[in-house]
Amino acid sequence: MARTLDRTLTEALGTARPFGWRDRVGYLFGDLGNDFLFLLASSYLMIYFTDVAGLQAAHVGILFLVTRLVDAFTDVGWGRFLDSHRPSPKGRFRPWVIRAALPLAVMSALMYVPFVADWAYGAKLAYAVVTYVLWGSVFYTMVNISYGSLASVITPDPGQRSSLSVFRGVGANVAGIFVALVPPLVIYSTVDGVSTVDPTGFIAIGIAFSVGALLFYSLCYGLTSERVKAPARERQSFGRLLRSLVTNRALIALMGSNLILMLAGLLVNTMAAYLWVTYFNNGALSGPAQLASYLPGLILAPFAASIARRFGKREFIAGMMLMSAAVFFLLWILHVESPWVFIVLMNVAGFGVGTYNLLVWAVIADVADFEEVRTGERDDGTIYAINTWARKLGFALAGGAGGIALGIVGYQEGGVQQTPETIDGIYTIATLVPAALYAVAAVLLLTWYPLSRRRVEANVQTLRARHAGETAED
């Protein structure tokens, strides 16, 4: 019955092929391409700018912060363009993934060229600004906003959207593990017993990852199809749209939970290096500890969509976040001294964030449905762009939280022996603070975010009836 309904709906929306595994796998490849480039830059671009190009860390930090502010205009502007332009026969979002993929890949590789090290400081700083802005605020925005919005139009079914979100999460986790393990083997070398950065290794990795990303984007384009058409109505003005979105309780709650979870994740990641060196006195174990960021998501992937379909995305995510909060609180209470026990419990706590990362993209599609029910407008691109920019801005604004926290607990730079009070403070920030933030995010989703499982299903039925009526009129 469900398959027949899906085929009927698909044909009514003008697409012959029903939703299936091709779409899921194709969507996975899209985020594999995204994170091949984004995580590479997030993890290694800073050290390239400082240790290869020779730029001052303060200048690089300002560049990163200012570009996040620029993204407020490019992200939302591109999302609005996607919602208002005339779609091609291939769709509204999918063609732009492949159109912008080549310049994105080229610009990504150009960010890591070694020859800029010999230029005058002003010239290489200008080169860094131009390539980074074009890469992140222009071409990555074009691909990422188009790709993220695509989930809402591949299928109208909330269960199928959950599976798309899970496959996207798998792609991100696979890319994360690959980016964490492979580039260090190439970009670092040992000279006279001293570990140094290899400039030629950077450009080799930059080119290889760009080629890989281009291949993944091509597979995403070739394997997916758009099925949900935007309602044929006159588009409201951008100002009116923003006023409408400000009153979209689901969007505001989602943005708030994103900011809180980003701050929690940032504190955990920032404190990790200091925690392993000072508290556990074993910095080498920070590598295995990183698996807590990726392994839980991969373990959850086969089951997340079916669990979300049964209990609801909001309910599943909030429940897992409360579990993570409890584990972090337990870590703080126990003051665990065994590094392996700590790693195991961190992986258990990672299932909360892993669940969120697997399903959040389907949640955004639910928010777009909610907005269409409220206003009659289908603004997938704008909604995705606003939420994406809020994540970026939160990341930028929270960037100093780790440093401020270290200052509060009295951390002394320069490799000096830290006081017991400082070491205990680092442990507290790495455990108790995330426990509180995860709990707040879960409560926010349960009390403020309105899209329960029943509400999501009701919205889907409303839109199906509305679209069927519009198709009959046509």
C-alpha cells in the first residue's frame, strides 16, 4: 500500500522513477564530497596558513571570523535565489550541485599551493583572503545550500527523509574518519627527529581531495532525482519572508539547539587535547578518543531511520541527548582516572550527538513543510541557508569559548606544569559543562520545538492533499 501510494505520488509530481536506494546512496556521496573539502579545511587549513604560508595566527583568526559574517549574506542570498529562480528540467537544486562543483574543487586545491610562502606578506595574505572567501562563501555555499535543500524535494515522505538524513550522516562520518587519519600521513614529515609540515604534502592532499570530491558530487547528481515541486504561486518579498520565518517556532527552536550543541561540541573538542596531556598524561590517546565523534554515528546508521519513524525524530533525538547528558554528568561525578574507561564512556555519550547529526537534515525538511503549511510558500533553500548560517555564526562566536574557559581555570601557556586546581578545572569543563548544555538542548527540543511525530505526519497529509488538488486543477 505504501509503495503504491509512493509510486502514485511520484508520478503525480512528474517523476517516473520511485524513491529508492539510488537516491539514498547518491545523497550519501553528496556529503562525502562536502566533508572531503570542508573537514580538510577545518582540520588543516589553519596550520597551512601559519606554518606553510607564514601568516600570523591572529590574521587567520580574523579572516575566519569575518568570512562567517559574510556568509550571512551569501548563504541566505543563495538560498533565496534557489527558491525564487525558474527551475531547469533537471530540478531546482540538483543542477547547482554539479554546476558549482568544479570551481569549488579547483578553489579548494588552490588554497594549499606552497609557492605563496615566497611572496611578500601583504600579497600572500591577500591571496589567502581571496581564495578562502571564494572557496567558502561563494562556491561551497552554492554547492552546500543546494545539496542540503535537495533532501526536501527528493521525497515528501518523512520516513524516507529520515533515511536520506541517515545516509548523509554516514557520508559525513566516513569522510571524518578519512580526513582524521589520511592527511597526517602525507602533510607531516620527520626531519632530524623533528616533526615538521611538508608543503608539497599539502598541495598533494589538496588536489587529491578535490578530485575525490568532484567524483562524489557527480555521483550525487547522477543518482538522485527531485520529486517535490514548489507550489506555483507569486513569491513573497524577502522582507516578508524573513518576518514569517522569525515567527516559525520550529525554525527558531532548531537554530537554538544547533547553537547549544555546537558550543558543547566545541568545548569537548577544545578541552580534549589539554585533558589528555594534563589529566591523563598521555597525549597519544587523543587519537583513539576522536572515534567518539564518528563511531557512534556509524553504529546507529542502520537503525536510526526506523527508530525515528516509530517514535518521531524530535523524541528520538531529545531522548538520546538526555542520555548523553547523563553520561557526561556521570563522568564528572566519578572523576574517572582510567583513560580507557573514559574513552568507552565518551563513545557511549557520542550516541546523542551522533543521533542528532544523523537526523538533523530530515528535521530541516520537516521545518520546511511546517512553513509551507503555515504560509503556502515552499522555501527549502532559504530555510536551510538560514539554519546553516546560524550554525556557522555559532561556531565563529563560540570559537573563543575554549580559550576563555582555559583562562578561567588558570591554565598557564608555555608547557609549564599546571596546578591540581587547573587540571581539575579542565576535567570539569570537559564533562560537567557538556552535560548541562546537552540537557538544555534536549529540553528545548521537547518543550519549544513543536514538530512531534504526530504533527509531522499531519503536515505531510495536509501537503499531500493540497498538492493533489493543485495537480488536479492543472
